[in-house]
Amino acid sequence: MIKNKKILIVGAGGFIGGHLVDRLLKDGNSIISCDIKPKEYWFQDFENSENHYSMDMKDITNCKKVTKGVDYVFNMACNMGGMGFIENNKAECMQSVLINTNLLIACNEDKVSKYFFSSSACAYNKTKQQEVFIDGLKEEDAYPADPEDGYGWEKLFSERMCRHFMEDYGIQVRVARYHNIYGPYGTFDGGREKAPAALCRKVFNAKKNKDTKIEVWGDGKQTRTFLYIDDCIEGTLRLFESDFSDPVNIGSDEQVSINQMIEIIEGISGIQRLEKIYQLDKPKGVRGRSSNNDLVKKVLNWSYNIKLKDGLQKTYDWISSEMQKEGVNISRFTKS
């Protein structure tokens, strides 16, 4: 457990970043929280953290303002969303390389001892993801490089930047390749949401409006693995405190199709089986993506605990609760 450290978390107003701030505060650390979003769009906001709202970390002067005297830095920031966003905003996604590069420069100048970078399964070679229910992707499958265009290239490039700063300047780096993290206190509407949140919202609305149909991007056969946020935070902190500096998968190996996930959410909601309206013109990403967890089990002795059905229950309950609140500012959860 990390205790009594001064820690900078960039992207703290986002989904994973907000949960990370919560955990590290509870563990007795002093937290500096930064995000480009204004205060009203932070998913979680903690009074006992030093909060910097509307701070663009693509500007190196902002990075240098907050790295002084810091023990550790967690870079959770990037411009991203679900497949609909990253396929249609490649240039915006690529600009996140500036955040990572500028943070590393500032950390090197201020002698920050350890640095975490949140990478993604989108860094993996697309040619290995052309079938459904594929074998889990191993860390070495990122090369030869052919990642998701835009967002995936940004992640792979930034991974290498971390590696070279460690080699040249001695900064200890830790890199996690996240596989579809989901859970409460995240985006569930507006275009940036990922499949679990989007489908929870759609099923809830169908139940509320007594609809019998649900719109599904693609043919519903595409497969993924999904990791609940609590497991993500635990795996992240174990990796950070380890002595392993190469990229590591942080994900589950419970692979399901989108159709199967809809059926799980239907069961959670108690709704009758919905007719699926497949939207084949919508972004759908690779056909299959799964996490191979051999390395993370070996180097961290870690595996996920929360099964997909249990995590979806928690996520559905939270999203349905938010959507039922009178006068709730739903837009707070539509910005990423």
C-alpha cells in the first residue's frame, strides 16, 4: 500500500482517475488532482485533494506548475471515449502524446522518482484481432506495430517515450495496458461511453419506455473482455509498487460477445428479451479482443475478482439510479 506520499494524478476528473484519487486518499496520501475539464464535469471531486480544474496538460508550463515536490505521478489523461469517438476523432486522440511527453520532461526536471502511464489494449496489432473469441493478446503481440489508428498509435508511441525516459534519465516507469474498464461514475451517454455503459443505458430506457427493441452497433458478434473498475485500481497499484517496468495487461479473460452482454443486462434489469436492431454502419472496432493474463499473474500475483455479471449489476444499478434522479445534470456524465 502506498502511504504518506505526495502524488500527482493527471486526468483526475475522468473515470479511472477519479476512482484512483479516491483510493489513494483513503490510503493516507496527499493528492494533487488535475484535469482539462471544468469542475462541473469532473466525475468525482474530493475536497481533501488539491484540485486544478480546466488545466490543459498539453501545455508544458502547466505540467511544471504541479510536478514540484511530488513523489509519484500517475498519467491517466487522454482524449478518448468509446469506439464511436476514437474512430471519428483520430487527430484529437493523437494530441495526447503531448500530455505524456510534457509530463515526463517536467518529472525529469523535478526529479520525480516514479511515473505511471495508462496505456490501452488498442495498442495491439489489429491483424491479430480479426476473428471473434480470439486467444488472449500477450504483451509481445503489440509488435510488429499496427495498432488502432489514432488512439492506439498515441498509446504505443507514449509507451516507448516512457521506456526511453527510463533508459536515458533513470525515471522508474510503470505501464498498464487497460482492457475495457467499466463501472460507476463514468460516461454513459453523449457519444464517448463504452459498450457496458451504453448498453446499460439502452436496456434501462427500453424498460422505462416499454420498448421491445434495442439498437446495437455492428452485428453483435464482436467479442471483448471487460474489467470492473475496482479490479482495475487494485491491479494498477500492484503494478506501480512492483519492480516490473515493461507494459502489462490489466484486464480480465472473461470474453463475451456484445449479444451475450446484452442478455446479461436484460437479466439484471428483469426485462423481456429485446429484439436487436443491428446498425452495421456504426463504428464497431476489431472483431475480437481479449486479455492474456499470464504475465500479470506471474509478475504481480494478481487476477481480477469481480465477474462480468456482478460488475454489470453494480454498473446498471448506478446508471439507472442516476437516470431516475429528478433534475440530475446528466451532462456531467457525458463528457470524458
